[in-house]
Amino acid sequence: MRTSIDLGGLPRLTAVCLAAVLATSGCDSGHGDSLVNQNNQNHYPYNANGFAYVASAGATPGSAGAVYEYAVGLDGTLAPLAQSSIAAGMNPSALVVVGNGRYVYVVNAGDGTISQYAVAADATLKALSPATVTNPGMHTLGATGGAATVDPTGGYLYVSNTADDNVAQFNIGSGGQLTPLTPATVATGVAPVAVISGATSSGVYYILNSGAVGEAGSVSQYTQGTDGTLTPTSATPVAAGMNPSVLALGVFQNFVYAFSNCDGTQCLGSIRQYSVGTDGALTDTGNIVTTGTHSFGVGMAFQDVGAGSSGYVLTNAMGVDTESGTLSSFQIGSSGALVATSPATQNTSGRAVALLQTQSFGTLYVLTTNAGADANVAATGGSVLSFAEGNGGAPTLAGMAPLSIPYPTAIGVWVVLPP
């Protein structure tokens, strides 16, 4: 299962956008009025710190998925909204929230569609018309899904179609409806698993190509045209280790980090660091940090505050009966090098699915699923864990909300602005 690109993949946000940070959301593009009254968010019928949307696969093979809707309490607990869920397509694999709760998009890997929703005044989701659009680049259905991200203006959506070696690109209209750009897709390397926006000054995008199984991957670079289309640059893709799975931008847009899986004879998880040039081109710094043997990268996020920066990496331990999540934390110096905090890791319950960060409040959210935690038990459900950033950047578990839904696959959270 692929999830939405991590918040570390976003550019550094302006003060206006700080509270709009969600799972790969962009700031408002001015493409129309939101259904949410941004000036009266204290009038919501919930005592909420924000709202969460969790995509879930169907309870039985071949059944449609859904998006479950929650108010997020000040203590991180989840309370179902008046409309507790809304239908999605088959096998949702990614979810993104646009702006401060304007629209939500869900990539459905099982039927090659994207569900599109508006966020109503009570924070529940309402299907747009049409309720779904075709993903023009997804031809291999039901296999590996992809990731999705919205550009910093909130005007364009990009979806990496991992099994079909392309990225689909869409315009987000004034009512939130998606329209494929021309061309509708851009070719990538083998198995693109992530696409992120680089520094806003350069207009460069980075696509992480995982490569064939057991082979090295790469990071390729693209420029964004005035019409939103991506075009490969002349820069040679940089190497990214064995089957990389996560890509993130951090440390005030000066560095890009890629997590690769099963590097070397000891099958280590490795984080490679690249410096970002003035033109957006990447240069391998040679700095590599390992996270232990047999760990698979799930998510990565960075928090830039003042003169310092913290980094967080969510991984799963590989294994038939032992698959479980670990959240690792790092302090980052001016050179971008990662140094483990103390304590360096936090365990999660069940198998880790997604990591996202609300930078306005410094809260990390981890989505887990019970499925896969024990290969002998076909368990549904999962949990949402919230972590506060402690001294030195080390996260502290602030709350855990169990989920009684089938097979959670992706999550988006948006924060309520104070009155």
C-alpha cells in the first residue's frame, strides 16, 4: 500500500499557510470559495483541534473502499463526525487534502480512478460531480498503487503510478474538479513511488524511482511549466540506493533525503542526503545514515524551527510474523547531516502505514494497520498515534486512537485555525 507523500516533501510554508499543513496539501490557490467558513472555524459543532480523514480498503476482496471522517480532539483522540464515512473506489492507496480543508482526493488503485470530495461546513466530505475521474496513467489495476501530492499553490495534483512508470498530472478547477493536463502523463523511471515539490524559487520537482525488485533506484528532476505540466530536466538522475521508497525535502529546502531499503549485505535501511543547487539540481553529499537491518521505509518528515531542524523516519520491520513500525528521530545541523536523538526510536502498534506532520502545532501522526502485524491472523482495524516533539526533537507519544475500520491505507489531517 502506498500513501500520500510526506509533509517533509512540502516547501517551507509561509505564515499564512502554517495551519494549512496536511498530508501533502498546498496552500490556497484562490481557485474559488471554500465550503468551509475559514473565519468562523470556532463555530464547528465539535470541540476539535482539527479533522482527520482515513482511507480504508473494503472489508472483503473486490469490495469498494471508504473514507472515514473524524474530529481530532486536543488530546489526539478521534470522534466520528455526524457523517462517519463516505464511499471511495476500490483499494484506496493515497489521500491528499488541499488547502486548509477545501478538497480531498483519494487515489483508487483497484479501479484506476480518483475520488474527489469537497469539505462541507461541518467538515464532512461531499462527493463532487462527477464523484470520480479516471487516472489516465494507471493501467495496471489492483497491483501497486502510487502516491500523490499537490503543488504549493493548490492548483495542480500529481499522482505517481508505480506499476506503469509515469506520473499523472491534473488541474484543480475552481470547484475542486480534476481535469487532466495536456499531456495527461509524464514518463518516469522504473516504478515511481513518490513525487515532491522542491524549493519554490526553482520550480523543480523530484520523482523517486524505486527501480526493479532487487535493483538500485534513482531520483529524477523535472521543471513545472506555467500550465502545471512537468518536463524532465537535462540533469542526470542521482542514485538512490536499493529500491528506495520515501523521498522528502527538509532543512529549509536546502536538502533532499531518500530512504532506500535493504542496502548492502546486511540489508540495511539507509537515508541518503542530497544538496539542492540554486537551479534545483541535486548533488549527492555522500552522507548516509542507516536505520537497522530489514527495515522498509514508510514515511519521512522534517520540522524546521528557528536555527534548528528535526527529522523523522517511519519504517516497518520486515518479517513474516514480526512486521511492526518504528518511528526514528534525528537532529539536523547546518550541513544537513542526520544525528540520532536520545531516545532514537519509538515503536508503533501494528504495521506502519503513513506518517504526516502538522507543522503549525509540531504534531506527528502515525497511521497503523493491524493487518500484516501477524501473518497468521487476518486482522482488520488499526490506530492513529499522535506524537509531540519533545526536547531535542525526540517525539513523545501523546495519544493513540484505535480504529475499528477495515484495513486503513492512508490519512490526511487538517488543523483548525484559532478564532
